[in-house]
Amino acid sequence: MIAAASCKKSFFTDVNNNPNVPPSVSPALILPTVEAALGYTQGGDLSRFTSMLMQQVYGANSQSQAIYQYGINPGVFDNLWPDLYTSVMVNDDTLMHESDANGYNAYSGISRILMAYTLQITVDAWGKIPYSQALSGSANLHPGYDDDMALYDTIANLVDKAIALLNDPHAGILVPGVEDFMYGGDASKWIKFGHAIKARLYIHQSKGDAAMAAKALEEISQSFIGNEDNAQYVFASAETAANPWYQFFTQRPGDETFENSTISAMLQNLNDPRYPLYNLDSTDASGNPAGYYNKINSPVEFITYDELLFVKAEATLRTSGNIAEAQEYYRAAIEANMSKLGIDQASIATYVATNGILPKTSVDDAIGQVAVQEYLALFLNPEVWTLWRRTGKPDLQPVSGSDIPRRLLYPQTEISYNGANVPTSVTLTSPRIFWDK
């Protein structure tokens, strides 16, 4: 289903030539491959598709124009699907089994955190997906689909097991170091990332459920404490290992733009100091991309400290309705986001003085305002799409037809090779992911 379904070649898959009989490859070689593949896959097609749906990027020409206007067919996802499965999950599964077999507890824990995160973003895009039968290569080319709600439990269990392994005083004979490009082998930061993943799981399910919001708060209390903890992949300064947004804008100039986007207008109306840093169309004196997220070595962010502060504000509102307390976290979230981007403190203070006050008219209004500022902060992150589907904020209008897509279609290759198991009657708006109420 996975490897045979794609004609796209990727250096990320070279580590794992035969998923049925994985060679004995050092975890030190597999881990950076998985991290890079995850960064490239999220920062590539997944970020581009969701950013256009959320009007953070404008599709001006070619395929991008069609996607922006919801002219989307199953073939659009024929690269994204195998990138998530073959490049990330199959290799990560090899890392997990190799580490487990040799007692490399630190690697075993990290592999589960990476699997949990990859599953989370995949479930949030498609809902029901193959997992329990999907990573055995040619042993099962027609895997069944797991229920999306049940997969959320699977993700939480992966994180719990990972945290236990990372807390084990016996890390193993081999432990990660410089080859861990995300955290340099720091187990405490991986544990925080695990708690951040669980906070996402719970806030996604918190609409009308204060208990889920309370669980999100509990996970946040054990997660990131500053921008230095952010889970992200930072690309290198070589053309062969460049940030995917940099690659797209240099290789496909004009296909997608920032200045025509909805978020561009929102930022300008707010006199938001992030505008030049988000401007994917801007270049330096040498003609190189000059934004925060589209330089050759820009990061692809998975979960960040400022996101968790926005979640903390929302979860506080959903549990206690305490607008004054939520406002503290809301303002801190804006400040953390702008500090991360390198905006000066005077500009941050000016912006927060104007935009850092939550409405006191109702808890729902306050949640809506939190969501609007989170939308502005999580630029290019697929989590923005989930945020909008959960809250309906900001109030985006369809660019075509009557509905903004709420899910992705299953890829044509999957329909062709595993059609007996692919869910039927799927459109861009139905069925919704289980938490999308």
C-alpha cells in the first residue's frame, strides 16, 4: 500500500530497504533521517495545503491556484501520504524495534514521541487511517483502517510509554547525542514534547467537555516552560538540505504569495509587527527569501511554547470561565510568540496594550479572541486548520463555493492499491474528524 503506491523517490526512505527484515542499522543513523523527513513533510505539502485552506497563503498559479479554490482531487495527496508513511513512520518503526530489541531506552522513547506526533497530524488531516496493520511492508499490502477516536488513545499510550522509557535511569548502552537535531539527546525536553502532544489531544476534544480541558491544563503544567523548549526542526544552510518553504518559493516563484492572503490583510489592519517576518514574498538585497519561515535554514515548528500558552488560556476558559486568569496566559502567549520571532520589547508592549485584552461579554467571545490571536501566531503550522475547525475562528469565508474543506481526501494511489479498505463517500467536508463538532 505504502511503498508500492508512490513513484516519488526520496532519500529519506533509503535507510529502510526492506520493512519485513529491517537491517541492523544504528539508531544514530535512523533518528536524524526520521526527524528530517518529518520536518520536510510537515513543512512541505502538509503546510502548503493547510496554509492555503486557512488563507495564510494565497494560491496564485498552477496547481496552487486550483487547491486554493478547492479544486482538489485524490491525486493531489499521492506524495504527502507516502511521505508520512514511508519516509517518517516506516523508518521510525524500524528505529523503535531496533531500539527496543537492544534496550536503547532513550531511542525507544524518542521514537514513540515521533510516532505519536506523526499519527496526530495524520489523523487530524484524514480521520480514519491505517496504523495497526500498516507498517509491515509487503507482509500486508492491504491494511485495514483504524478508527480516528481510537487512534487518539493509541497516540496517548505511545506518549505514556515514551515518557516511562525516557525516565528510566538505564538509558541504554547507546544514547542519542548530536545526531538528535531536535533536542541533542536531552530526554527532559523530549518528555516535555510528549506532554505537549497530549495537551493537543485533549484540547481538540474539549468543546463542551470541561474534563478534557482540565486534562489539557495538567499536561501543559508538565510541558514547555519557554521558547527554548520548542519542538521544531531547523534546516541547514545547504541547498540540498534546505527548508521546504524556501525550496518551493525559489523553485516555483509566483505560484503562491503572501501579500494577497487573508492573514496579510489582518496583520496590516492590526498594525502587527509580525507582518514583515511572515511575508513570504520579501527578499533581501541579494534576492534571497527574507522572512522568518522561508529562509534556507528556517525552522519547521511542530509544537511551540506560545501555542501551549494559547491552549492554556482556552482551557482555563473552558474549565472555570475565569476571563481574568485566561487573559494572563493569552497576553503571555502573544509575547512569547513575538519574542521568538525577535520583535523588540517596545513593539510587543504596544501591540499587547491594544490587542491583549479579552472581551468580557462572554466566555465564548473570549475563546474566539484567543483563537484569532493563535491563528495569527501559528503561521504555516497545520494546527491552525484544526484550531479553525474546532472554534470557527477567525471568521474565514470560502474562496469558492459554500464550504471551506474540513478534511483531506484519501490519495488516489491508496484508492487504487487498497481500495477495499479505504472509507467510502468521502468528500472535502464529510465525514468530519471525530472531534470536529
